[in-house]
Amino acid sequence: MSKKNISIIGGGSSALMFAAIINTNKFNVTIYEKGNNVGRKFLVAGDGGLNLTHSEIPEEFIVKYTPTKFIKPYFQKFNNYNLINWINDIGIETFVGSSKRVFPLKDIKPITVLNCIIDKIKANHVTIKTMHEWTGWDNNNLVFKSPLGPINLGPDFTIFALGGASWSVTGSDGKWLGMFAEKGIKTIPFQASNCGFQINWSESFINENEGNFLKNISISCGSLTKKGELTITKLGLEGGAIYALSHKIRTQINSLNEATVFIDFKPIITQQAILRKLSNESKSIADILRFDLNLTPTQIALIKEYTSKEEYNNIEFIAEKIKNFPLKIIGTAPIDEAISTVGGIALNEVTENLELIKMSHSFCMGEMLDWDAPTGGYLLQANFSMGFYLADYFNNL
Ligand SMILES: Cc1cc2nc3c(=O)[nH]c(=O)nc-3n(C[C@H](O)[C@H](O)[C@H](O)COP(=O)(O)OP(=O)(O)OC[C@H]3O[C@@H](n4cnc5c(N)ncnc54)[C@H](O)[C@@H]3O)c2cc1C
């Protein structure tokens, strides 16, 4: 029986995993990538430390996704422990950082990891065609712009792995959204996730405090609380703790045009204990905040920024604000600066096997689907899990 052809469009993380796992004794497989190289966003992800996945137990891992139910089958097929083993097997040693996140060993550069994955794909006899941009359909055929002119292809199966819509310099620009919408496939406009959030700082506050950190705090939005640190930026706030609240903050902004987050500057001390310290009449409030409660000058400046003189001298008020400091968020950072995006192909447009319900033999995977997760390795894990799952599905056809 002759081999069937699979065209993968997009050469990002999910596509690379698929290409490494697919059984090429059964299928002829080609990746079509519009850029000069595959895995450009994977390399960008490695800029601040390539956080491949997280080491927590699968039961705790899976609930980090929105919606959890969608990611479950892919994660169950190829979970974080499977990914760590797979990465180790291709020659990349990993370590678990203090935050329980998993990284390649410190002296291993992201390009080395990418090259090991590409070697695996080449050894698997998958063809990689770069500078091939998919531009839409001609009837049911795929149309590409290529260095040799337009190409028209009719593979047996198409796997779309086009990525989200941030860091367009890596190729993931979301320009394809309208092409699916024209085919009657429900698409959701992209929005920034794992991004900075806008706050209307006063000029004097930001002049003094831009670039300063708020360390060892916790921040909440709705029922979700995250411990960590934040950076004060001209735009507002950045940092892992607020990225993790992206979904909650975005939901509030979408319905109210603004969101409120609450910072606890002293997560390990109770409000009563803070009030007891503030009740020491032999010291000024400023000294108690700075030296007894160890608040940083930035934290104190932030409290003062939103507090009248009268309120500042009211110790009950200040104790409450230290534990539950409200900040109004007025928007997200520009989408192109976000670490990930939500939106894309609506989840109810694909079957559990990731096949488009309205376009049989065509599949979608990775960030181009409308799911969300915080930073911490959850993004790459989900993309790799989908790539693995789909390759395994084909291998068992
Ligand atoms: C700054 C930054 C840091 C990050 N850090 C981490 C991290 O540490 N850990 C983590 O888990 N995740 C991280 N991520 C997220 C992670 O990199 C992405 O979620 C992941 O790369 C998405 O994989 P994907 O397979 O969906 O698509 P992508 O990797 O986005 O790849 C999609 C590919 O499709 C190609 N393409 C698009 N349109 C076409 C077309 N029309 N024709 C042909 N090709 C096309 C693009 O050029 C691109 O190469 C980070 C992201 C960023 C931006």
C-alpha cells in the first residue's frame, strides 16, 4: 500500500514533536514553515531560560490549564514526566529549579536543544521546507508562496500548527485567522495572555519607581492568588505572579473594561500582627513600615500613592491596605509583547483527535487553538503533548 502524505504547516514546538514521533514507514511527512528556520519561537522562549515543563505531579499540573478538560487527553498521553524523559533521551540533560520548573542544564543553550530535536526529525526522514508560506486554499488544495513561486498541494492529511499571535517576528502572527473564518470555522479574536498589565501610574510615582521590584508579595484577582514578584514598568506591572492571573484579569476587563487586583505585601504576617506593630506609639508610622514591617521604599511609595494623609495616619486602614492593597488594571500590554495568546480556533471546532469538524482530514494543534495556561513550562508542555498525541493517533490509524 502506498504511503499517505501528511503536510504540517508551521514549524513550531507542536509541529516538531509531531515530526519526531510520526511513523514515516507509514506516512510521507513534510513541514512547511514560512520563515528561514523552524522553531524560532522556541528559541525566543529560551531567552530568559528555556522552561521546558514543570516537575509537579500530573494531578496538580493539569488543573493549571483553561479549560482543563480540553488539554487532559493530550497531557495524559504525554505528561511532564514523559516530556522530561524524552528530552533526556535525545541527549539533553535537565534540572529542576527552585521553583520546581524544569530547564536544560545551565550550560546547554536553547539552540542546542532545538538542534537535537531537528536531528531527531531528520533521522525520522521528515522533510523540512522553509520559506514556504501557506496562503490559503484553492478549492480543497493548499496554496503556498515559495521561493520557486506558488505551489498547490493536495496532501492526504493537513496538520495546522500555526502558533498564536504574539512575537510576530518569530512568524507566529495569527494572520491566518480570517482564512478559517471564511471557511465557516468559528474563530475567536486573539488576546494577550501571560502579559504585562496597564496601570495608570502618576508621573511622579513612575519616575521614582520604574524598574523596581515588589518581592515576596502575593497578588489576587477574584478567587485566584499567586505568590511571587512583580516589576513596576511604565505600562503597569510585569512578572510571573501577575502573568498567572492573566485569565482572571482578562475576564474582568472583558466585562467591566477594567479589573482590580489585590496585593498582599506581607503574605506571611496576619493583619492583626501588622496592626499590633503599627500600634507602637513610641515610633512613627514611617519607621514602623520601613524597619518593623520591612516594607521596601517602593512598597511604601505605592501605599502612599493611593492613600490620603488622613488615611495614612489611620493604622487600621494601613494594616488593611498592607494585606489587601487594591490596584486598578485598565488594559493589557500590546498583544505582540505577550508571552502567549488566547483566541484562535474555537475548541468546539475540533474533535478530541484535533480534527476540524468542518474540514475532515485537516487537524489543528498548539497555541492556535483557544486554550490558556500560565508560564512555568505549561505552554510548551501542552504544545508538545498535542504534537505527541496527534502523531500517536496517526501511527495507530
Ligand atoms: C518571549 C517568550 C517566552 C516564552 N517562554 C516560554 C517558556 O519558557 N516555557 C514555555 O512553556 N513556553 C514559553 N513560551 C511559549 C511557547 O514558546 C509557545 O507557546 C510555543 O512556541 C507555541 O508552539 P506552537 O507549536 O503552537 O507554535 P509556534 O512555536 O508559535 O510556531 C508556529 C509556526 O508557524 C509558522 N507559521 C505561521 N503562519 C504560517 C503560514 N501561513 N505558513 C507557514 N508557516 C506559518 C510560524 O512562522 C511559526 O514558526 C514563550 C513565548 C514567548 C514569546
